[in-house]
Amino acid sequence: MSEQQPESHGPDEPGRPFDGIDAFDQIIAEESDRDADLAVIEAGSRTLRAHGGAPLGDQVPAVPTDPEAAKALQEVEQELAGRWGETKLEPSVSRIAALMDVLGEPQRAYPSIHVTGTNGKTSTARMIEALLNAFELRTGRYTSPHVQSVTERISLDGAPITPERFVETYHDVKPYVEMVDAAEEYRLSFFEVLTGMAYAAFADAPVDVAVVEVGMGGTWDATNVIDGVVAVVTPISLDHTDRLGSTPGEIAQEKGGVIKQDATVILAQQPVDAAQVLLKKAVEVDATVAREGMEFGVVSREVAVGGQMLTLRGVGGEYDGIFLPLYGAHMAHNAAVALAAVEAFFGVGAEHARELDTDTVRKAFASVTSPGRMEVVRRSPTVVLDAAHNPAGARVTAEAVTEAFGFSRLIGVMAASEGKDVRGVLEAFEPIFAEIVVTENSSHRAMSADELAGVAVEVFGADRVQVEPRLDDALEAAITLAEEEAEYGGAGVLVTGSVITVGEARLLFKRG
């Protein structure tokens, strides 16, 4: 076995320890004539590498059947809806910090794994949760947005909390929420109250570990009153540019706020400018870093019936024969990130050199679900739901659909939210869609079907665009278009554009 890797050194001073921000900037400057990715890699802080390692169900709740429970849940949702929505933000954690204070700091009652990034956060969080559950730890998971029910956002041991428990948790924290509302300039937002509910529910359970997905950004996100022992950063790309920044590097400044003192940071593959920012932040807080493609990664993957077969390199060793019942290369990369995060949580690489039990890892990944992410909800013709809502997400979805299904004719159905880069999303899907049906979902933030159609016509041409303002009509029209070539057996429909869109489509197809 090789010895644990020493701390990095400057390129011209092999015997001198890598000692901070000035050295980071020096390395980046001196390596600028080489491959930019390599320059960033050599500029890292400590890296997580095990002594023996080489570099390298559904779960969506139905509507309550009990009328009283359904009524109580609806009342809570109406009260929450009266607060600031998730798109109206005031960049501060003062209100959520005040709520945590009056609740007795419930978020300190358990260790946390904090997940940020642009795409893949929820799927990665679900994989982390499945792995921790397989190793017999009790978990709490907080993710957003929800696909069908608000109760999905708070999960215990891999399942959304019941409507009854959701309502009970709300009423438990409500008096404290009102205290904070009265003391602060602005009332707590919808997302802040839900975050407080999640942290309180996890402490009450109690859980052994919480897996927490940021809502937006990192530094001033409401979830960022935890000190995650492991910080996970999924791929960063352009989204919410009006709030987070116009380049991956600027966005990484905000998302890097989840990296805390002495934490372990699991970095998915990143744009160079984002990687520079994140590694620099790791240096500042003396965090240990594991980087996809260096300390861990995907060794191999093959398309399989119902998903893919993977060999993953973790920080502790290699794990083969892993079946992941999700489609696409991006999901394989999410799996590698999730595995490294759980290894880091168990101390693999930093404290000891051992692999996790491979059979347990296999069992965990085989159980993973990610509703609304490359999810098949109908056959003949095949209908796939995917919540891609930005250009980067749309590109990986287009690649995944092409690889996994090989449709001879694919019809798109798309409804999007105002303020999104719909042109970029449409351009990503144009090569794989024979035709597209544009529509709108029921959200108050929905882009009108006519407005979306105007952009779609510019990208696809008028003869390939159909407008159906109602989502149910759009789904029916898309299935009809796909069935025009049903005799060839290769037609399909992809429903995309937002989580809200796929959630509503999922209900229409009577899933969950």
C-alpha cells in the first residue's frame, strides 16, 4: 500500500509545503501555459486519498386518503403559501439563525452532509441517503423543490414524512416562527420555515445523519446554518444568474459557502473557474478535498436493462458490479460523488484505508430512485419524464435519452418557468426532437405557452412546433404524434422543462 499523499507543494519548491492563497494564485499563474484543468488540480489543498487507493421505490407520496389529514395538510400549505415564495430572496441567514436559536439549535443534534451545485443535487442526495441507510444509519433528507407533494422535502429513513407528521411538525414550530416574524424586519419565507421544520423533525426523530440539499446558492441559503462535516458540490453551470452570478466562477463563490472549517469537500467535475474558486475556499478553511477524476470517479459504465452497470473508484478502492437503476452518464457521475461523500463521512481516506462493504454498496445503489429524473412512466409509446430546466441539464438529458433508448422518433413536451434560459434548453433538445409540443404548468411562475412557442419556433421552425396551453392536452397530442410511427416501435415522448411540469405530468399518468 502506498503512503497517504503529502500536502501539495509549489511547482518550483518541491520541499516547501503548500501554504495558502498566495501559493494557490502563484500555481495558477505559473501553470497557465499548461492545460487549465491540470493547473487547477495542482493548486488544491489537502486531498482525500485512502492509503490503498489509487487516483483516478418510488418514494413520492400520494394525496392523503384520510379527508381530515388532507384538509389539515392543505391548511398548512395555504399558510406557508402566504409567505415569501422560493423565488423572492433576501440574502441573509439572520432570520433562520434566529429561528434555530429559539428552537434550541436542533441542527446541532446530528452531523450533516451538505449538498450544493447546479444540477444533480437531489439525485446525489438520494444516493447518499440510500448508502447511509444500507449501512444501518438513520437518515434525514431535506431536498427541494418537490415533485408532487410538499411532504417529499422532508424524509426520514428514505421515505417522506407522513402528512400527519408534517402538520404536527409545522404546529410545533409555528409559535417560534411567529416570535421570529415579530422580531425581524421581514417574516420568515416559505423555504426558511420548511428548513426549520426539517431540522426540528430530524432532531426529534432523532437521526444519525442529515443529508441537506441547498435551495439556492450556498452562503446565504437558509440551509447554511449547519456545519456539514462533508460538503458536496455537484457540477456548477449557469442558472439563477440574476442572483448568483454570470459565470461558473462567480456562482461558485456563492456555492462555496457550504465549505466549512476542517470539513471534507467532495467535488464533482467542474468548469475550471469554478474549480479554482472552490479549491481556494478549501485552502482558506483548511478543508480536505476529493476531486472527481483524481481521488475518485467512474471507471466504467455499460447500458443495462432498466439502468446501467458501473465500476466506481472510491477514495478507498474500487467497487465493481454496481447496478444503478437510473439512466445517463450524469447519473453515473452522481453515483461516484455520492459514494465518495459516504466514504468521507465514514472516515475512509482521512482516518483509515479500507473500502466500504461492496455488497452493501451494491444493494444501496440498486435501491435508488429519483422521481422525475429520466423516469419512464408509460410504455408503447414510451414516455420519459425529466426535470431539466437549464441548458446544462438539458444537454445531459438529451445525451442520456439518446444513449438509453435510441428512439427513432422522439416528441418533446415542454413547459417552463419565467426567467429561465428557455432558448438554451430548446437548443439542447432540438437535435433529438422530431417535434415539440409547448405548453404551460399550473405554477404562478409559468411561462405562457404562447411566449414559449415564440422561442421554440425560432429554434425548431414553425412546422415542428405545436401549442397546447393545457398540459393534459399537450401530453395527449405528443402521444398521438409519437403513435403516428407506432408501427416501427421506436417512438417516444420526453416531458421536460421544470420540476413542476414533470410533477404534474406524473400525476396525470397516475404515478404515486
